Amino acid sequence: MSSNSMISVEIPSNLRPTSGTEEVWNIAYGRVEDYIRAHRIDNRLHQLQLLQLVMKEAAERHAANPKLEPVVVAAEVIEEKMDEWFSFVLNKPKQPHERIAVDGRVALLLCDGPNKWPYAFLQNKDLPQEFVSSMREKSLEAGPDLSLSSMVPRPIDLGIITEAAGDTLERVSKWPIVKTLILWVIFLGALIMVFRMTR
């Protein structure tokens, strides 16, 4: 949905934020509506209930701090409400946002919650037990606990050729005259090759 179409969205008459312009609140309203739809909540009546809930709280927060962008405030409200709801439904109260957001969305998608239980999304009261059980069954299981292990450093075996080359380089580095002589031989050899190739 483009920003122009979002601006045309009408805020319900019982929602009149006391701070910010009508234009920015219409954009925020449209973004939240799109976000709810993205979670496959297609029931229009339930969409309206959720939008009013989110926008009312966003308007209150913005009135307390008008420097914030209404779109950002509304996005924060819906994210927080979803995290709280997923934590409640999945019975995982202390999960970080990144984890509970993924677990909850995957469970909601796998159990086909929006189609089977269209009024359950973001509701804490009167949730069907079948819905709760299905969400918990589909939620991602945490991986095994990390266990610390000690790794003992071992010498790297590079083979006989590598060892021989290493020994030779060590000896050459000990004798600077030999090292210089070898470099001059390589340099002269390169000059001779260039001379022959250019003739």
C-alpha cells in the first residue's frame, strides 16, 4: 500500500489524537492496519477492534512525548502487544523479543490460527483451549543447552615437504650472506629470462 493510499484512510470518529497532525496519524493507522493484515487477520470487525486498541494507546504515548513519530509509536505498541500475547499464549513469559516474535509467528502460521480462530488474535480473555493447545504444539522448541568444552591446542602437521621447506628457510634466515646471494641469483635469472624473451 502506498503512502498516498494510507493517508486517505479515515481514523474512526472516537479516535482523535490530541498531538500530531491528522496526516501523520492517518499514515500510522494505515501502517498498523497493513501490519495486522500481514498476519492474515482478514476479519474486518476484529481488525477494527485491534486498530482502535493500538491507536488509542499510541495516541496516549504520543501525547506524553510529542517529539516521537506517530508511526514509530504505533509500531512499538503493536509489537509490544504481540510479544505480550505470544508470551501469554505460548506460556513463555521471559523470552526476549527476537525469540518470542519468531516462535509466536511460526506457531500462528502453522496452526492456521487466523482462519480457524479469527477472533483469537491479541485476545487474552475467552481464548479457545483448542487454539492455545495448537499454538503451543506448533511453537518452536528451544535448542539444547550450550555446554562448555575445553580444546587442547595441538601442533599442526604440514607434511614432510612443508617441514623441509621450513627448515631450509630457517637456515637461510640465519645466514644473511647466503640469503643475499640466493636473492641475487634469482634476480639475475629473471633478467636473463627477460633478455632472451625480448630478443
